Amino acid sequence: MDGVAQLQKQLVDYTASLFQEGFLDEQFNQLQQLQDESNPDFVVEVVSLFFEDSERLLNELAKALELKTIDFRKVDAHVHQFKGSSSSIGAQRVQKVCIAFRNYCEEQNIEGCLKCLQQVKHEYSLVKSKLETLFKIEKQLIAAGGSIPT
Amino acid sequence: MELHPDFADTQQKQKQHFHVLAVDDSLIERKLLERLLTESSCKVTCVDSGDKALEYLSLLDSQEIEYSTDLSSSPPSAQQEAGYMKVNLIMTDYSMPGMSGYDLLKRVKMQGSSWKDIPVVVMSSENVPSRISMCMEEGAEEFLLKPLQLSDLKKLQPHLLKSLVHPTEDISTSNDHGSDNNMMHDITTLNDSDNVLVSERKVMSPEPLERRPKINGLLVV
């Protein structure tokens, strides 16, 4: 198998594993479908926005949950945003934790919220590193003269 | 592919793109929506709040007045531009800080509003039946669940076409029962094969941004 074919296979297999393990869902496919010759970096652009936004939200959440008197509505508002953005890019596991997180906010359960914060941080860092790996393989493929299989 | 003669004629005469005003406080959502809409051959203006949406609509109104006073002596391009500016559809997120999508909907559809006839579509990540019926009762054309997909944009065709069609033509607003109107049928056929509203529009270069009115900080993508 030549270099390009090998990288293509690597890309296809890696992407499939991310779906199988639930890191990504159908919405990520939708993003890929929106990428074309006139919008060649669409997926990377949207995902980069997601990374920036997520880091901001995680900071806000950490601060909000450190306060003596926790404003659960504010915490919930941040989680709602996080749930929305993760759902928009297909980051399924992050989205699932956000759903549980919102329930704890509704119950005003501090322990539950703190637990979810840790969980969402963990899931976020996992999906971030997976996506970065994915983009790296894509870059290698393109550098080798190949094209991303649709 | 075959275009119904009336539709092709409309396109020729008006030479405009569907102009959608997208309202969402999330940058990621705006980027996604903009891409979905341009993929469906629409022109998009994105704003990050209901207030900015109203500001933009007011600005367009004042510009159209400017244009219309000189329209008789203006070159055809200026006339086209005035038509081009007009918003054919508003798509708004439901949950936004400050003015919600529901508040915006109410304001647009209010008695005496000059924007009453602009179709409004509300989007939300939450499937709350009471919320949906509230919006529909207030005059929303559709309520779409996020995350939006290309297939959702198909649902918007009839609403966009409403604003392009000649006053004498009657377009059924409810497409669910199947339409007797030939034009609607042809558009649906076109779309099923190509997944775009009007495929030949894709080869046209995008309108220069200068043509669109700008307020400092208003055009947020």
C-alpha cells in the first residue's frame, strides 16, 4: 500500500473509532459535508471555535462553583451554552455530561455539579486530543498529495 | 434541469439572492448557520442579539427610502440593490440573553410593524412543546430543533419563495398536504436532486460586502 493509501486508511479507521467509541456523533458528519473546495477548512475552523469557547466556559464554570454562594442559574446558563456548542459539532460524550450537569443545577446539588465539572473537563480534553490527532492525520494526508475521502 | 418558466423568469427579473437575517448569541451557531445558508444559496447577515436584529431591519428601511426616492432616475443596478437588501427570512435562536427569540418574533409580527410579512423561523436546542406552540401562535413559520442540518433548510424553501413571487401568484403556505401549485412542485423536484435551492447560483461570485449596510460591530459572524 503506498503512502497516500495508507494515510487514507489510517484516517478512515481513526474516524470510525471515534464514532464507535461515542466521542463523535452524526452531527460531525454534517460538518464534514459542509466542507468543500470553496470552504476547505470549515471543520477545523468550527472545531477551533469550539475549543476556544469551551475553554472560556470551563473557566467560568470553575469560578462560579468556587463562590461561597453559588448562583445555580448562572452555572446552568454556562452549561446550557456548553451543551449547545458540543452538540453542534457532534461532541457526543461532552454533550451527555452537560445534560447530567444541568439536572444537578436544577436540583441545586453542589456535589453533583462539582462532579460533573470534573467529568466534563475530562471528556472535553479527551475529545480535544482526539480531534487534534484527526486533523494531524488529515494534514499528513494532504501533504502526501492525497485528498480527504468523503 | 428544467426550471418552471415562471420561476426562471422571476429569477431573471429580480436577480436577487434570498437574504436571511440570522440571529444567535453563539458564535459557533452563527458560523454553522451561515455555512448552511450559503450552501443553500442564500445571502446571510448574522447578528448576535435581538436588539441588533431590530437595528439592522430599521437601517434597511431607511436605506430603501433613500433608494426609492431616486429609483426612477437610478440605473437598474441600484434598483436591484434595493431589492437585494430586503430581508426575506429571519432565523432566530430562542434562548438568548436580553431579548429572546420569542421577544424578537413578537416585535416583528406586532400590529403595525413594517416587518410583519417577513417570515420568522425560531430555532432551539430544547424540544419543549409549549414553547413551540407559543411561537407558532405568535406567527412563527417554523420551529426548528438544533443542531440544524442541511435537510432542515429544505423546509424553509416555501417561506423564502413567498417573498419572491409576484403578487398575482398564489403560493400555498402549507406545503404538508402536497401542493397544486406547479412552481412549488418544480422547486421541490429541483431540490431533491441537488440539495440546493437554485443550483446555478453557486457559480456566481459572492456579492461584495460593501454593498451591505454596516454598523460598527453590527455584522458579527
